Amino acid sequence: MKTKILINLFFLISVFSFAQRSNKPWKNGRDRETNQYNFVPSNLDLKSIRSQFEKINYNKLSNKSSPIPNPKNQTFEKANGINIAWINYGRDTGVDPNGGKNFRPNLKKFEEVMDFVSANNGNVIRWWYHTNGSTNPVFDNNQMVAKNPNFFHNDVKAILNLAQQKGLKVQICLWSFDMLKDQWAVDAVANKKLLTQNAYTKAYINNALLPLVNAIGNHPALYAWEIFNEPEGMTRRYADHWPGFLQKIEMKDIQSFINKVSGAIRKAQPKVKITNGALGFLTNVEDPEKGFWNAYTDINLIQAGGDLNGYLDFYNIHYYKWAGINGSPFHNAFDTSKIDKPTVIGEYYPDNLVLQGTPNINAKDLGKKLNENSWQGSIVWSWTDRTNTTARNNMANIISGYNSEIQNTLVADAGKDQSYNDSDNDGQERISLDGSKSSYTGSKIKSFVWKNKGKVIGTGAKINTTLPLGTHNIKLVIKNHENMTATDVVTITIEEGNAGPPVVIDEKLEAENAMILSEVEIKSDGSTSNGAYVYLKGDNGKITWGFDVPSDGDYSVNFRYNVPFGFKKQFLNVNTSYIGEIDFNGPQNTWQTKTMSLNLKAGFNTVTLTASWGYMYFDFITIKTEKSATETSNDLFLASSDVFGKKKKAFAIYPIPAKNYLTVKGSELGDKIKVFDTYGNIILESTLNLHQESIDVSGLKKGTYIIQVSNKGRQFLIKE
């Protein structure tokens, strides 16, 4: 009898705990047109509503708003793509609470969406994770979130991995306002507790959120975590007329939850971005004249939830026609006096925009219009809701249109200011400059030019150069293929210093960038240092490396080689001196190193290997000195013919091959030109008096020479 009572009691408790899950039939959508999209602002007095939030709107008390990120210090990655937002509504990954069935993502369908976005040069898709809480997260009998199964995390990783393969990123939206509605398997009471009661919120964070966030980490395909989709829909003040809700909450509950969840994410994974999807301008823009307020500023969120780490990195704002002209990002430009963070327009329909009192906007121009108005992203709605050909074509045009506009973003970044000590007290110091963080969203940057006091000191994203004592403001000028330019300045200070321990420099020179002649072939191999090596065959095949050293003396030269056919001998020359026939041995088909001590002269030197037995591979050589940095950079040791490997130019010298005259273009007045033979001997020397000048080379014998124009680098010349 006692056992029967206990069983009945357990049954009653179980029924009570889960009786609140909705029995509505499942639909793969939400009948969106019957909800907020019939919301007409004229039904509401927005100024009156804003006044009701004055007590919790701390924006007016803040001395200054958060600054928009400086492009040099924090370039915002614009979003351009579409909402999926689900393949199977609430069931992309989850557990059926009624039967224990596991729901897993249909990756083929995800791939279809991703291919569409990628084909139109987009970069982001927006996908809903918990959605309404019907299958994910898992709840216990006390309506608290329990420990979630690991396959949830694996499913998210699989989606992100697929996006990474497609060159895309995913904005993962955790929750939608649907969590309080009467929809299949939704427990609106449990979800309300999760949002409003601290113990239930902590259970969600500890058992579902943080395990997922830590499993994903800073995945390269994660664009951002989005806390809510349109949480204002759960409030009476903004959406009391929306049908189908079983529970309602207040704006302060929403702010507190966003604060606590974003704080937990940031503390666990500080490098990821966090955002929120607002219903519209009315709750995300500070504009009293229109009755708008920004509920999601740092100060408002922190005041609501108390977590100093609980803030957003950027905003998502949605737009539908009910918001009219006042609430339209297509008719209002991004205004830093009213909104304090980068803002993505995270939902809108791919339809012609027709509003009374203003010209129509064609659907294909919506993306372009958002960029013209300086909004930092466009994510159109939605793959699952809009399946007809017209809508899909409009989506394609919107993505392409927005992308064509963002291609004009060209930002030069010369790196951080640097200070050096003169390590050997010679009145100058060798330094490195790095402009590789410069960006151009359209395609690759065409050129990098570094200048000191108006004179070019190097070209390329990264250079090494020598500067005298003092302060130098180095200007980086970058150019794209449309010849647009952007500049940035980095300050380099060289101070006097005591001579300390020697600085060991180990410079690498790739064989495929050296001068190669006759029976020599460049081959690809991912296991080599730069993905390629040189196959030195027989019949006078030759590899010549050129480089500078700071002073006369013995240097360690390391040859990286492979003897696939066993022991080999090759001839070695250093400058004009024949060193001898050098042995290369060791196990076959294995990369190994041979070290030799070679006597080099101050300035330019050449090391040449000529085939004796031939038939072996070379990856690179390194020149090691303990005196000071050398100019042994292949960015300065340039080849101008395919026979020499990769084609690189620091300035214009032509024609190559040359017969009687050689033209030097882009030089500075007073630059020195030197022509060396392959042994490092100066054959011809002259001073340039024009920016473009012809040099008489008719007196040179047929052969291969090396040209140097001041500090602009070297390249090979073939004389016919």
C-alpha cells in the first residue's frame, strides 16, 4: 500500500512538472506575419512608453557613451549574409521531451544555405540554437536546466566546421521571444523562471551555456553569440497585442538576463564577440524626440544585472515595415550620437520597401542602402521563411550589393610605435616594420611603400631597415588595384645604449627565390619551409643566393637539403672563390642540414651551388652572424624572370632581357645604381639624376648580372 502511494505520488509530481509543456502540433515556422509584423507604431505612444523607463534608463547619467572602435586598433568585421534561421524549427539539435528522440542537424541543408551565401560573396549566416527551449536545453523535474548532452556541443561544432570550410562565420542566436509562447513542447513557466529567478538562471549558465561556450571556444567560424531574438516581444509594454503568449516579463528582466549571460560568456571566453537582436530602433537607439531609448548600453545592462563583464560588443537591430520611416535603417544613417556601438541590421525582408511619403527602394538595392547609411552589417530574413525564386534572387542581390559597397574599405596599419637601443653603439640600429595588419575588404592590397622623411626606405608588408639615432616618423602608404591609397604613421625611436651581449640573427633564404639556371626545377612540397623546394639536376644546373653581411669574417652557412637518390657531390663557389666539391650525404628522402663556415666580405655576397653529380633537392640556406642583423631577406633579393623562381619587383627595371639600354623607373634623385656579376664583383656603377633614366649596358657581355639601386633592393638582369 505504501509503495503504491509513493508510485502514485511520483507520477503526480512528474505530470505536474511537465504538464505545462505545450501540446500544440509542431510547425516548421512561427506564422510571423500574425505577430510583430502587424505591429503598427501608431497604436502605441512611444514617448509615453519611453518615459516609463526613465527610472531604469541610466544613459543620461553617463558622462560619455562607449566609443566606436578605432579602425586602426579594432577593425570591426562587417556582417553580410542571411538568416537561416533554422532548418527544423527548435529541432536542429535537441532531445524530444515527450519521447527521448534525439534531433540532429541536417548538414546537407546547412551546406545548401552556406553555398548560397558563399556564392554571393557573403560572410555570415545567423542561426538559432535554443530557439524556444522545446528540445534544448534539457530540464530536470524541478524545471531547472540540467546537464546537457555532449552531442549538443558536437552538433554546433559540426555546423561551425562546415562554415569554416565555406569561408563563412555563424552568428549563433541563443533564445527567441518564442520561449514564452504556446508552441510545441515549450514549458513557458520553466522558461520564465530561467529568465527571472536567479537560481534558475545560474542552473542554465552552469549546465547548458558555459559547457557549450567552452566547447566551442574561439572557433574561427564563430562570428558572435547573440543572447536574444527580439526579447521585447515578451513584454506587455511593447507587444501586449501579440497572440499566443502564455507568460510575459519586463524589460528589466531582459536587461538583467543579458547582463548575466554575456558576463558569463566573456569571463569564460574573453575573445569572442557578444550581441543581442533588438526588435527595432525603439529599444536600441537613444532618441527622445521619437520615443526611442537604448536599453542595451553598457551602463543600463550593468545596472540591471550587476555584472561588470556583462555588456555587448555590438548591436543587432531588426526592421520591418511597422517601424515606418522613423525606425528605418534604410532612411536613417548610423548616428554615433544616438547609438554607441557598431550595429548590424540583423533582420529585414528581401522585398521592395514601399512606405508612404518616401520613394520606394527596390529590394536589390537594400544591401547597398544599408552600407551607404554606414550600418555595419546586413543579415536578411530568411532562408526558411522565403523559398520562392523571387525572394532568393533578391537575397542574392542584397548580399552582392552590400558586398560591393564594403569593398571600398582600405585601412593602413603601420603597427605599434617602437623604441630601440643602439645595441652596438654604432649610431644606428636595424629595425623591423610590419604593416601586415592593414586591411582591404575588396581583395588583396596591391602595394606597400614605407617612407622616412619623404624617401622610400622599403616596399612590402614587412621590411627590415637601418635607422640612425633619433625619432623617426615612418609613413606607410598602401594602395589597392583601383589605386585608392591609405596611410598610417608609426614612430620609431633609436636611443643610445650600452653594448650588451651579441644578438644572434639567423636569416633564411629560400632556394625557390634564388637565381636558378639550366637543369633546375621548382617543385611544391607542403613539408618544406615555404611550401616549395628546388630540384638541382645535372648538366650545369646552378643555384645562386645573394645577401649582405655587416662585416668581414667567418659565418655559419646552413644548407637544408634532401638526397632522394643517396650520396651526392656538388660544386660550391663563394663570390669569386671556388671552395671545392662538397659532400651531401645522409638517409634518403629526409630533409637534413649541412653546416659550413664560410669567409664572407662586408656587403654583398653570393653563394653558388653548381651540379657536379646533381640530382638532389635544396629547401633553403641560412646565414648566421653574432654581430648584427643582416640584410638577408628574399624580399630584397628579387627575381625578374621565371627562370629565377618567383617573380617579385620592388621598383621598375626594364626591359629584361636587355640589349643596349636598361630603364630604371621610380628612383630617387642621387640614387646609386650598381651592376654585379654573379660573383659579387661590381661591373658598372653610376648615379641617377632623374626619376626615370636609361642606362647604357651595351658594353656588358651576354650573361646574368645583379642590379642594385640604393636601398630599393636587387634583381637579376639577363643581357642578350
